[in-house]
Amino acid sequence: MRPVRTLPQQLLSVAAAQEGLVSKAQCDVAGVDKDAVALLIRKGRWGRVARGVYDTDAEPTERRLRNDQHDHVRRRAAWVGMLAVPDGIATGACALALSGIGGLPADLVPEAARPGGMYAAVGDGIVLRRYRGFADRPYRGRRVAALVPALAQALPYLTRHHAVAVLSDALREGRLDAAGLQRVREHLRGRRGAAQVYCLLDLAEGRDGSTAETRARLSFIEHGVPPDGQQVTIVAGGVVLARVDFVWKLPDGRYVVVEIDGRAFHSGDAMLADDAARQNGLVATGRLIVLRFPAARALAGGAFSVGAEMADRLKVLSWRPGASIGRSIDLDQARRRRT
């Protein structure tokens, strides 16, 4: 048998659309038989992922240098499920990953369902769901669960933080609205674990600017210091100083502002200068206490979570819950009201 030196362009194109994965059936169509596949694996050019599913990039996923590394790993898990299950339809978190929904765990368990909930023997850690009668949509020659049923399928298996982050991302990106949330609730009815998920729907918030902000907000709530305002514009002297992530109003008329810094913070001299000028403008008013937390800190949680720190700080500052801050704070008007 001649060694495989050049793969058919047809198969390379298929792999490129499937996060580098191909199935045995796709290899057969492209003229790459089982002996050729075995040779590619033996030579270290391919890797076996599951029965009848191969990765055309033998490099471990954690060593692949991609700008979309985390999303690639999630989408790859979804493709493993679809290719390993006959006529596989991506469901749950895998369907959400293919739909571009954020807030998901870094590692997903490959899962898929067959049309009509039919059974198939699968292994290699792949989950076969026996879902029936859910809406789906086309995706690169396959099928994936539509957004609302995919959310209902995924939420019972996600942690509290991930579930709220997924819902908040869908709201922020305009993929879901209040009516859509109600449809998710209806789809959850009767599912195992649904009772524990219902309350999470009420915690979803489209104003969260990122998954890190969602985690921070939940941490504040868990520690008894829910923000008085979120995504609030600060104005002084008729000039917009900044739009800040979270705000608490203090009894003495001052405000505590918290910013969750993402990856872009400190990404370059120009960004650093802009952040510094922005913060200096806020602090110079004498009315604002500005705190910044890196996204990694907000995501970490634990005993030293941002919620725990804010609870301690606000206690010292005599903050009391109950204030409600709208979309903006005009510091001049607030000062006049106090005088």
C-alpha cells in the first residue's frame, strides 16, 4: 500500500468546516480507506477521537495556537458528538457552542440526539440524548437544536454561574428576549432538574457586558450586596465621564463604582493611558470611590471573591440596600438635591 502523502482537497475542505474532524464515512467518500486512515494515525498525522471519528490535526488541543482557542475546543466537542452518532443532531450545550452563545464551560461533553429520539450504540464518553420533538436548524450540512430548546436541554446540566452567564449572553446579544425566556421556561417543564433551574431564569441580565461581569454580579448578590445600578453613565459639568459596570450609592451622597477589567485592559500604552485618564476623571470629582477587578479575579470566586471583598468594603462605608439607580448619574444634580 502506498503511504498517504497528500489528502484529497475534498476531505481537507470538509475537515476545515468541522474543526479539523472527519468521519469514517466522509473518508470513504473521499477515497481514503481504513488502511490509509490507520497509516495516518500510526504516522502521527491524525488522531482517533472516537469510534469512526478522526482529528486531522494530531496536535493536542491545548497546544493549538488559535485566537478562538476556547470556542474551537467547544465546537470541536459538538462535532465529535454529531459525527459519532448516526444522523447526529447537536443538542444542549454543544448546540449552544455551535450557535455562538458565550458563557459556556471550557470543556464540553460531546452530546447529540438522533431524529425522533432513536437509539444508537455509542461510547468514548459521548452522550446520546433521547430527546424527541424539538426544533432544530441546519448547520454546515448537519442539524443542531434551535436556541430555545438547546437552552432548555443545557441548563439543568450547567452550574449556576454558567447557566446564568449563558442566558445573559443570549440576552445581551439580542438572541433572546423576555418572550424567549418564557419559552425556555415552558420547554423546561417536566424535565429532570427543571425546578432548580427556574430561579436562574430570573437572574439572567442583558446588561452584563461579559461572562466575568455576570460572575461578579452573582458574587455580589450571593454576599448580600446587590448593585444599586449597572452600566451607569456618570455625568459631571455636562460632560460624560464614563459608563461604569456597577454602582452602589452611599448614605453620605458618594458612590462606589466597580469596573471589571477584561483582556483589553493594559493591552497597550494607548489603552493604558485612556483607562488612567478615565479613572482620574472619576476620582477627581471627589464623589466617587473607584475599584477595579481583573476579569480573572471575577471569574475565580472562592473565599476571596469580589463579592466577599465588596461586602467588607461596603459594610465599612455604611452602605444600605434599597437605592435604585437608573441609567445615569448627574453628579451636579445629585449635589444640588443634597444641598
